[in-house]
Amino acid sequence: MTTWQADTMRARRWLTTIAIGGLGVGLLSGCTPKDGRTYPNASDVTRAQQVWADPWLATAGATVAGPDGSAPNVERSITGRAYQTQVPPRAVAITEVRAAIAAGWRLLGAQCGADTPGDPGSASAQLARGSRLDDWSLANVASSRRSANVAPTPTAGIPAIDDYTQVTVGASVPHHLDTAWPDPPTIELEASCLVDGPTTTSSTPGPSSTPLVEPTIGRLEGERVDPPTWSDGAEGDLRAAVDTLADDSGLKSLGLSLAMPAASEDSEARDAAMASATDVAASGGLADSVSSLTAEGWTLTYAGCIGPGAPNIAELARPAGKRTAVLRLSQVAATTDASPVEAKVVVSTPGYSPKTPGAITNPCFTDATPPTAFSHRGVPSLGPTRMFPLQR
């Protein structure tokens, strides 16, 4: 077992219980929404799809803005990803922020924890994109050093486990009932603590990693409205898609086995049909995995290289009956050992899922020289992984 594999196994439970990159905890609260006016509509789906398709975010989990407990509470966190790296927190935060800026985001603020010898501390940043309610979105990057040591001294047969940096990236959008959205001024990355490198806790002017001024939601007047309900007319299509993918040799080679989604504690919310693994059987790494999958009939539709210490990401798609399967692979390049490849496959959901993009070639992660800055081709299309019935 390599150091990277041991790190990944220890973090498996944490990573698989995060729905939206660690930033959408309220989404899994289990509260039972009561007012149908807070449920998502077509506008919420459009806003969410714009963010799911963002080449920097390249989400590993996706939903739409919708109810969070009793009205007028709403959940605006809709997407995110998480990973581990050996790069110190501030360095990987800079990589992510530079990639976001290259993709059209603007930096609003940053915070840096203590960075002293033996304690790399933590770093976070907040970014925004858009200029009006229909295209505004807010992103958070958070990185902190974690200790993965399981014993004070190495045990026979068990390798020593290094510390690592845990990184989460997530984004929020306005809910259709919001009437205003915060829009603080932009700051320069070079003027932030991420670049200055403070040795004590410091934040740049602007917002911290805590939420901004709360968005303004329209007041709900009058009696509550019954929530919308699911129409299960297409459930047979979903079962047929899952059955079709059960025989897919590419998924089998990755150790992925799809199943119909289980019933949720929150009766209104549903998960998509999906499967994931944090360390798939990919001895040749991301590039070889993609090559093998395209030979098995999958189409490469997105490739992104975030930058040094951050993941390289690939998305592939293939028809599954009347639906489409999207397979997301990611790998953080390591300087030592072989870093694990993570995988998630999601079956599309009519009315929610974006149109499958076209095929691409020459992905950045096959370059002879690894990219030193953000590079991408194609459009991410994974989503949703969790959803509510839509208002009609």
C-alpha cells in the first residue's frame, strides 16, 4: 500500500459523506420542507447548470438551490469537489484561485492561518462570477493541513502515513425567490495574504471565508403552498439505464457498480443513480484510464488540469438507453508513489441534466510536460447528484 493509498483510505468515510464538497451540509439536514414556493423551478435549474458547466469548478456533486427546512429557509450551495494533496495549504489555494481567475472568476477576499515551521496552517478564498441574479455565483476555496498518522511509530507491515492538505471547493447561486445578492469589490491576488505569506492569522480587505451579507429572499406572503410532487413516469427508463450499465466493461474495470437510488430520509429529495470509488483500479493513471475507456465506447467530453498540486480531471459520457451516463475521473499528481484515481458515474435525470457536450481530443493531462497553469478542453456535464421535484 502506497502513502497516497493509505491517506485516501483513511479519508474515504469523510469524502463519501460530503454531498457538495463540504459546503452543502444543510442539504442533508433531513428536515422536511413544507412550503412549495421554496422548491426549485426552471430558473433554478438554469442557474445551476451554468455553474455545473464551469470548467474550473468541474463539480463532483451537484444539485439546485431549493428548500432547507421550513420556509423561508433555502439552500443555495449547489456544487463542489474535494481532494487531498501533499502541497501546503496556501500554495494549493493559490493554484485554485489562479485557475478560477483564468476561468472568469474574480477574487473577493482571502484568509490565511498561521504558517510557521512545522505548521503550514490553513488558507481560504472567496470568489464571484457574473453581474445579475441570473448569472451570479459565489465560490469558496478552503485548504487546511490534516494529520493522517494512525500510530506514533510505524507498525510492522503498515507504512508510515504523512500529513496531507485537505481541499474543498464549492459554489452557491441565488434562489429564484432572492431579490438581491451580495456583490463586494474585487481584490488583486498579489495583494492578498495568499501571496504575502503572513506568519500570523490575517485576512485581506473584503469578505472572509465565512458567509457574506445574507442574500435577500422575497417575503412569502399568504398561506403556504403544497410542495410539488414527483412524476415517476420515467422510472422505467432509469432502471433500464442502470441495467444496461451493469454490463459495461469500462465501469467493471474501475470497480464501479450502479444501483437504483435508495429511499431518502427526506422524502422530497432524491439522489441520482450513481456509483463512486476513491481509489479505482487504474495502474497507468488518469491518461491510461481514459484511453481504455474510449476504447470501450466512452466519449471524452471534458479534460481539465487545475495546476500544480491540484487535480487533473476527465469526464466521459455514453448512452444508457434513453438516458446518458457521465463518468468523472480525477487524479492529483504526486511527486512520490502513485496517486489514486477517483471515479464517479452518474445517470442523467430528465429536466435536470444538461445536454451532453461534444467529443474532445488531446487532453491536457497527456502532455509530455505537465501544465503549470489551468488548462481545459470541453465542458463538464456531471449532474445532478441530488434533486427535488420541480415547480411547473
